[in-house]
Amino acid sequence: MKKACFTLLFGAFSYASLAQKPATDVMIVGCDHLNQIYKADKPTTDVLTPQGQQNISRFTAAIAKYQPDMLVVEALPEEQPRIDSLYALYRQDKLALAALPGGRSEIYQVAFRLGKQLQLPNIYCANAPGGTSQGILRTGQNIEVYQQAGQELSKAASSLKAELEGGSLPLYRYLAAINQPELYNLVYRLRYVTPARVVNSRFTNPDAAVDTAFINPRYIGAELISVFKNRDYKIYSNVVVQALQTRPKRVLALFGAAHIGSLQSIFASDPEFRVVESRKYLKK
């Protein structure tokens, strides 16, 4: 009897497995915040110049080859009405981005451009509140390991930014570079791996996003990881809930490069999604 029940259950499981819909592709595209890298005395950092527009058009054209049918951006869901309104104007050629406050933002310069090119009716806001500064972890046993990882990342990022500002690295190649594993994995290890080695301390000047009432000093580094990861899981939740409604075949999520490794790892654990690496389309 038990064997018969097991056979029936296994058969039902096998049938359900075969009946599952194909996995949805998801590609996390990292983009530095274009408003933040802009320096008035460094023309190559300005996406609004003719050269900047040429480079951002090339970047957009590259990721457009992925042909997403759902596009999500790093904006809070509460901003959806504003994004909807601006995107509608943009699709009608009635929005001058150069005159818009924050008009250099990658949401406008990349997502709007991409959405219009692919004739997508909506661009979805999938960001989540939370996160904190990596700098609140300053003391503790093994802190030197964490500090060394931070220095390694800072050196690599500063070198890239210096090349961009100096004009030897065009904006397209700069954005392509931050989508390569050798760089975004440095960020991933610094935020989600190395801190776990730091123990027995307290955060220095934590902000309101960190609920210190539940922080265990013994696991201070792991506590920092959980703050970052908590935000990423909320972002993931926003994406998958929206995907349940729109049923896309290919999702493209445009986020800061610090999120690439973490979001990829989360989606990789979800059998309903298949991670596509952006480097497939963004060659160095």
C-alpha cells in the first residue's frame, strides 16, 4: 500500500514537473548612477553631451538585443505614477530630458530610451527602501580583512572612474566594464561575504534603516550583510510579484552595479527564473 501511494505521488510530481511553464529569463544590468558621476568640469562624465548621447545610445542598443518584454528600474513603487506620466510624455516626444530635474538619470537616459525602442507600454518601479552605508562597520575582530576588501574595490572603481573622467575610457566602455564579473564580484564579496568574518563589535553611527534593537554584536558583520540582503529580497519580491501579473518571457532589471551579484544569486535559486548575464551583450 505504501509503495502504491509512493508511486502515485511520484507520478503526480513528475506530471506536475513536466507541466511547469518554461523559466522566465532575467538579466540584471548594472548602471552607475549617471547623475552622481557627472562633473561639470569633466565633459566625458556628462551623458547629455553629443558624445555622451552617442555612448548611451550604444549601451542601450547593446542590451536591447536581449529583447526584454518587462523592464524594471531602481525607483520605489510609490514613484510609479510619476514614472508612468513622464514615460508617456517621452514616448510622444514631449519630454526634454535635458530640461528635466535629474534628467541625466539612467532611468530616463537608458530605461526610457530602451522602453520606447522596444515599444514597451510600461516601465516598472521595483526598488525597495533599506540598505545602509558600508562604513558603519569600522571596528571588531578581523576588521582588517573587511578593510582590505574595501580598499581593493575602491582601487578598482577609482581607476575606472579616473579613466572616464580623463577621457581615455568612453562612457559605453565604462558601463560595460561594471557589468563584468571581475568587478561586480568585488562588490558582492565586500557586501555579502567578507563582513561575516568580522565579529564582536557594534556599528558606528548607524542610520535609521538599521534596527539596532535586534543587532547581535557577536555577529556584527553578518548583521551588516543581512541589512543589505534584506533590501535585495524586497527588490526581488517586487519583481516577481509584478511578473506574476505581466507573465513576461524576458525581464531586464536596471539597477546600480552593487546589486548585480546579489540579485543574480537570489534569482538563480528560484526555479521559475533563469539568469542571463549582461556581459553576454556588453562586451568590454
